[in-house]
Amino acid sequence: MCYADTTANPDGTATAHCYCGWSNTYPDHDTADAAAENHTRDAEAAEAEFAATH
């Protein structure tokens, strides 16, 4: 399971990151937060699909 979060950068950008190794830098916190939420939701959906088929 993935748990993505965000970190503010000194230059005003924000980085979305996850313990699974995924990360990306975005122009602002709102965009990074949305990406983190999407990453977590997509990972949960993939895990649920895998569990349903195996």
C-alpha cells in the first residue's frame, strides 16, 4: 500500500513523494497534493484489482 505525502520546497514548488519510491516536483502545493492523492488512490485500485483476480 502506498502513502503519498508532500513537502514544500524553498523555491515555492512542492514535491509529492511516497515510500514506494515515487516522487515528482510540482509548481505549487495544491498540484502536488492532488498528485499525491491520485498516486495513493491509483495504488489502492491496482492492489484491489490484483487481489480480486488472484
